[in-house]
Amino acid sequence: MELRSTKPADGISSLGLLEKGLLFAELASIAYKDPKEAKPLAKKLGFTSTEFYNRDGAQAYRFQNARDCVIVCRGTEPTEWNDIKADLQATPVRSESVSRVHRGFKKEVDDLWPMVVEDVRALKKQTLWFAGHSLGAAMATVMASRCFYDDTLMNPAELHTYGSPRVGWPGYVKTMAVEHHRWVNNNDVVTKVPLWIMGYRHDGIEHYIDSEGDIDQERGLARLWDGFQGTVRGLCAGSVDAVSDHNMSDYIAHIAKSALGKVEPK
């Protein structure tokens, strides 16, 4: 795996939005790898300690150094029945904090939380961050919320998610006080589920990546038109745009295009 991020010499807090977006995107991609592959890749990005959490198919990593601790949750793997089951368990249940949250996402977090919370409590001077892609994005959102509502834990500095599904009801997402940067690639189908009619809503500051791979804030008819253009481009390339737009590699490529070119979001 070719890494495009550079090791932040003065810690993640010193990076701009695009640089942070790229770093966390690459960590979210690394989270899909087994520990033997993940550890040296994380080390190249400046993380001297790597911990793999794994229970009943729910998986996440802790990447840590003297300045920062990043909890990155692994997304859906098509060959893992536990992941698929978690995605499908879309009935809302009472959350650990307020209102209701997706049953499957909560269950995945419940499996890992005792291990994660132990490491978070042990932090001293490090800044805490959360990130994830797909199912991992939903899990990272739930974990960040739990940290915020637990007075014995430090508050996360930021949460960065990629291709995140909707996680909870309005009361849940409106009280999600952690700064959340939610990256959405054009027609990514996962960002459209669970359905709005079921009561689920999105949280955070949306960074929309258009059909040309640029980061902008298109809304309304302009967004619909851009989505149509993306669909046409996908068909011409022989792919289903709504599915291919969910690939983590596409998120990395598009964010890198702006971050490394220092192109500010429109």
C-alpha cells in the first residue's frame, strides 16, 4: 500500500483539514489489513504503538504515539457474516447516552468497548481521535459519542468518517458534540442508509466529493445533477457508481488530490 500522507512532526493537531482528512482516510484503509501488515504501515505515519481489537468479528485498531491516539474502526468485510448482520440489524434501540441508535452498530461497539475504554482511560498527554469507513464509520461515531458522555474519559478532538451510514435518530445526532468531519464521495450508496423515513439522520460537517473528485458544498438541484453525471461516468466505465464510490481507495485518491495540491474545499 502506497502512503500519501507524511508523518506529522508536531502532532495531528498541527495539520490542516485536508491533511487530517487524508491521514485518517489512510488509517481507515490500513484498518482493513491484518496486524502484521498494519503495524509497519502505521509506523511509517509516525505511530509507534499499534493495538488490534477483535471480538466476535467486531474489529478496530489503536494507533498511538507520544502525541496522539487514534481509534480506527474496521468497516464491513463482505466475507464476514458478523459485519453483514450488524448492517442489517437496523432497528433503533436506546443508546448509552440519549435517544436511539442503530442496533447493529451499537452491538459492534458493545463487543469492543471494554477493551477500547481501558486504553482510553490509560491515556495521559495524548490527543484522542476517532475515524472509520463504512460500518467502521458508524462504530467510530458511537465510540466518540460514548467518550463525550463519560466524564471519566477525555473528549475526542475530532471524528473523521468516510462513507458513513446514518447512525441514530435526530435526538442522538443533535447532541453529538464531538467535531465530526463526514466525508461523502458522490453517489456512495452507504451514505443513504438506513432510510431517512426510519428516523435516522446524519451528523457532522459534510465534505462532499463531486463526480470530478473535487471537494465542494453542492446542494439541491446542483447535487442531483452532479449525482447524475457521476452515474453516467460510471456506466461509461462499466461500473455501478453508487457501489464504486464507496471504495476507500477512491476516498483517498480524491482527498489526496486536494490535500497534496493544497486545493481548499469549494
